[in-house]
Amino acid sequence: MSGGGRSEDPARKPATRLVRGGRRPEWTGPVVNPPVWRASTHLYESDAARREAGKNNVDGQFFYGRRGAPTQWALAEALTTIEPGAYGTVLYPSGVAAIAGCLLSVLKPGDRLLMADNAYDPSRSMATGLLARLGVATIFFDPRDLDRFAALCSEGAQAVWLEAPGSLTFEMCDVPALAAIAREHGAVSLIDNTWASPLGFAALAHGCDIVMMSLSKHVGGHSDLLMGSASAGKRWYGALRRTAQELGQVVSPDDAALAARGLRTMAVRLEAQTRAALKVAQWLETQPQVARVRCPLLPSDPGHALWRRDFTGGCGLFAFDLASDDPAASARVVDGLELFGIGYSWGGYESLALAITPDDYRSIMEGTGGKPAIRLSIGLEDPDDLIADLAQALARLETR
């Protein structure tokens, strides 16, 4: 299910487009939010009308439940309006389904994929699992090494998968330069932009061909839905839509309504979480139990200059390495936290903490060099309370 071909006035600010996007009168009627349209079967006035609908494969055309209805169309169109350079957006039942939909739309047996070594683990697993079984070869690369990347592209590649910042370790890379090199060599550039969202990084406007997001995170914002999306210009949007329909990808109208509801407040939530995350990260930098804070928002971070150059925002997700050499130290800290839940995902209103081992998910790049590490997702709690909670948990490392 997808939305294409219609966008808000580009002169309007992102926060305005967030509020207005997808709220066509024909989809909402006299109410503020598009109603939840639950339907598998769409009915026609005549057989001629049925045949005509089959020829018009666009959002807004009732046909059958797999192609969606106003609830899903409104969400897809709203996502398109906030992604500069997008012609349309396709929805998927999870972020990982969106990753699969993107890669299967641009690759075929015998193709070669270049994937950033610090990509999200399910992206890596898809490359070494499903794609490998389909005859696609994947080469992992360090996205900070532009010369090596250019050499790999010159050897032949059909697609490039990027992520900025990198998963778990949060390295920044020069996305515009990487996308330009890929285009020069005829490769499609795809990026997982879940961390920043289009509010913090306009990936298509910076040269990427396809941008993917897990809507389970910032867009949903309340840890109660699974969904993904992919947006692109007209050429690649068509490929995304065709592949999604061939695979029978569909999202429920109830989840689409939840995602649309979360989307309206995403800007204010991201701003508050980014501000709080920076405060927590700055405090962690001063703690003796912490060896390194991995957060491009920090001026001390190696990727901060790239973040400032290309990004207009951040989010509440970052990580830190402990000074301890005890591999169990991260679990001890996480177990001692009271305000942070222990769980996967992020981007919800509640804070989460997770003991991580990035070295387990790298082929050529270093993770943390074996150091115990913790990933934090900062929610909407008061940052002073979160800092106090971290302080008492970190103290456990001093009292053992």
C-alpha cells in the first residue's frame, strides 16, 4: 500500500506538513482524522466499474483490501509530504519487511550488493541469508572509507545499502558522497533513515534513491505497533509498489491509524528526546565508569562535523562503552536501572536500555573492541531523573 503523486506545498515547514499531510476531505469527511476503514472486499456499482478499477492501480482507487483504503492511503501520503524529493511511499507490516521490500525491488539473482558493515543486524542477516539464497552476493564495507568504496563500486555493484549513523556504534558517514559515487557507477543507493527520520535528514535530497524507515520507532512513538515504509522518486517508487503488491504486503488499517496518530506529534517528541539525550550523553562523558559515549550530537564525537553539516535533527538513541573489562558489567548496570525498560526497539515515549555486543555484528569494522557497552533510548521522562537512575546503576561497578 502506498501513496504517490501528491504533496503539500514545499514552502510549508515540516511541522505543518506533519499536521496536514494525508488529510484529504474525501478521506476524512467532516472529522479531523481519517476513519479506520476495515475491509477486504470493495464493492462496485457494475462489472464495467470493476474492470476500470483494475486498470487504475493508484492510491485513492478502491479495488481490493490489499491495495488499501483511505486509512492506509492517508498515512502513505502524509509520509510522502514530509520526505523532500519523494513521489510516493509504500507501507509494510514491519521495518524488516520494508528492508526486504526495498532490496527485492532493486536486486535479482547474480547481482552484487554493497552493504555498510555497521548496518542494522536484520539488514545484514537478510543479505547473508535470503539474498544469498537468491543468488545475490553481498560485500560489506566501511562507509567511512570513500576510496575503498569507490574501488568496490568500480568492480561492479547494482545496489548500495547505507545507514547513518551506524547501528549500535553510531559512526557517521558522508552520505551525499557515497550516494554520488554509487550513482556514478550505476548503483542504486538505499538508506535506512530510521534514526533521524526525514525531519532530521532529508535522504533523497542528499542523493539517495530510496529511503526506508521503521515506523515502529519514531512515527508510532508509543511502542504499540509494527510497521515500515519506503519512499522514493517516481522511478523507484514504481518498483517498490510493484514488488510490494507481488509479495502481498499489507498493513492493517488499525495499525495505520495508530501510526498516523503518532506522526502528528513526532516533531515535538523528537525535539524533546534529542534535547534530553544530549543532556544525558554530556553527563555520561564525565563519569569515571564510562570509557566512551557514542553519540554524533556531541561535539567530541568523531562524526559530529558530518552530522552538523548534513542533519537538521537527531533522536534519543545512542550508546556508551564502559571502562570495565568485565564482560558482565553492562548487564549489571542495565539490571540496576529503575526508569529504563529492558527491551528491543526504540523511539517510544519510554526510555530503554540494552546491553550490546557490536563486535558480534561486524565483518570488517571494529565494534567496541570487546568493551561492554549499553545502548540507550531516551524517552520523555525528565532527563534529570534519568541521570539520577544511571548514576545509581553505574555505582554498582564501583561497589563490587
